[in-house]
Amino acid sequence: MSKKSILFAVFLISVQIVFSQASSKKDLEKQKQAIQKELKEINNLLFINNKKKELAFSDIENLTLKIQRQQEIVKLTNRQINILNDEISQNQKTKANLEKNLEEIKLAYKQMIIRSYKARSGKNKLMFILSAETFFQAFKRTQYIKQYASHRRNQAKKIVSISENISNVIKDLSKRLDLKRNLLQKNRDNQKTLESEKTRVNKMAYQLRSLEKKYKRNIVLKQKESEKIDKEIEKLIKEAIAASNRKKTKSNNFSLTPEALALAKSFELNKGKLPWPVSRGVVIQKFGTQPHPVVRTAKIKSNGIVIATEKSAKVKTVFKGIVLSVLKFRGSNPTVLVQHGNYITAYKNLAKVFVQKGDNLDSGEIIGEVYNNESSGKSSLQFSVFKKTTPLNPIYWILKM
């Protein structure tokens, strides 16, 4: 491989690295902005206007969630700092190479000027041409003098250009160093806040230690209640599948009309683009089996996500469909199931329900109001997505807020 080919390959790799880093920086900043927006909602929905006077384990849950998101911001900021370190190092190398190149060109230019000075007389140039033995040699000498003068001009231009490049690199380097200092200061501030809130959580946990057994029992009871509702949802979906297959052999799939098939296809195509079931909210419990945020030895299983929202928030269907069922159990709040072909969305923990079984709904239509827990000060909705009887992670289906 020739020297030019190697240099060109190195140039391409450098360009790819620069673009890759620029893309990474943008992605990291977007992620940070999303988490900062989420933290603002956490503060607004879980901490502001909380009139509850007695300390409860739910306070620890809320603070733990806040701490987790703040830790994510610290991690993302560290990654931004690492990228800046790489860029600063690259800029310093570029600056050193340019300065070395400038010194070499200046030295060559200086020697050229000295030679020109020694041969500054017009007679010398004329004698150099006239002393040629042939006309062709005289012509070549004339061309040489012209090329020499042009080379001098080009060298002077190179010195100006490289000097400008060095100035630009120094400005860029200064800008990146300032940005790095700002990020480091933000991280130090975030770390202080984190330590303060961790201390607060530990203090609260110590104060509530006497109530821990009761709290654990409540976790178990809530989990059993949730499992009871999930079993009922599974039963209802199976019954709906059986009802759609009355004239056919036993099947685990819905027997869908062409319209229902088109609806299911449309629902699938909108994966990741579905609106949230509430106008404002933050996810306070994820999908799947996970350790409890406070009692780490306790496991909780969730067939959906829990969204903290505003008091008396209106709950809206995320896609057009038909109300499959309205579930009501003694000791628990209503749940609405909406069918979208062979997909079902579930909206649990409602205080009021404005629809009934068989209703045709448009996307965004209000189906009820979220329940407000007066003792904890929380207003939350559990939202689930099923494909037939299989629960799916709703985070992959709804828009990122």
C-alpha cells in the first residue's frame, strides 16, 4: 500500500471517529434531557403538594426512584466527560503536529528568503538566463525562476493557513476544556445531592424499622391481589378466544374478521408510537419480575408498568378498539380491557369508569379516571399490553415521553 493510500485510510478513520463521537454526544445529551424531564415529573407528581404528614415506606420508594434516575444522569455525564477527554487529547496531538509542521515550513521559508536575498539583483537573474548555452536551457531557467517565486508565495500562504488552523484548534481546545470543567462541576453537585438523599433514605428507613414487618406483609398482599387480577384477565382473554372460535376446533388464537385482522396489523405497526394512557406521568414500576425498591429481599412481578400521574387524571385508550371487559373486584379498583384484534390493553386502578363492555372506542378516548390514594398521596395507573394471553413490555409500545 502506498504512503498516499495509508494517509487517506487514516484520514477516513479519523473522520469516522469524529462523526461517531459527535453522534454519541448527541445521543448522550438526548438521554440526559429525557431523564431530567422525568426527574422534573417525579418531583412534581411525587413530592410537590404532598399533604401527607406521617412518614411511610412509599416515601422511601419515591426517593429511591429519584436516586436511581439521578445516578443515571451521573453515569451519562461521565460518559460525556470520557468523550471530551478523547477529543481534547486528539486536539492536543493535532496542535503539536501543526506546530511542528509550521516550524519546518518556516525554516524552509527562511532559507529560501536568504537565498533570494543573496541573489536579489535583477542582473543576477538576467545573467543566469543569458549564460544559458542554448535557447531551451534559457527557457527552462526562466521557468525555474517563475516556479521558485510561485513556491515562495505558496510557502507564505501555507504558513498563514497553518497559523490559522493552530488558532482554531486552540479555540476549540479551550471550548472543550471549559465544557469539561462545567460537566465535572455538575457531576460534583449531583454527587452531593445523591449523598444527601441516600442519607435521608437511610434515616427514614431507620425511623420506619419497627413497621418493616407490616410493610412486607402489605407487599405480599398487594402481590397476591395483582396476581388475582392477572389470572382473571387471562381467563377473560381465553374466554374471548373460545367465543371467537365457537364454530371451529379448539384454538389458542382469536378467530378474527378481516377488519379485526387489519386492526391488529395496524396496532403492530404502531409499536413504539402509541400515546401514553395519561397526559402526564412517570414510570415508577417496570415490567417483569424485579426486587422491591425498598425491601430488596422481596420479589415483585408486574405484567405491566405503573405510571404515577396527576390527581384525578383522565385515562385514555392508546389505540382504537372494543371494550372487552370492565373488571370489578371487592377490595380492588376497576380494570378496563380494550381489544385491538388479537392484542389487548389493560388499564388498572381506576376510580371511575366511563365505558362498558362492547363499546367501540377511538384512540385517545377517555375511559375513566385514575384512583387517588389519600393515605399515600399517590395517583397511579397500571398499564399492560397483551398479545392474546402473553403480557408484553408496554415500554416498547408507547412513545418515549
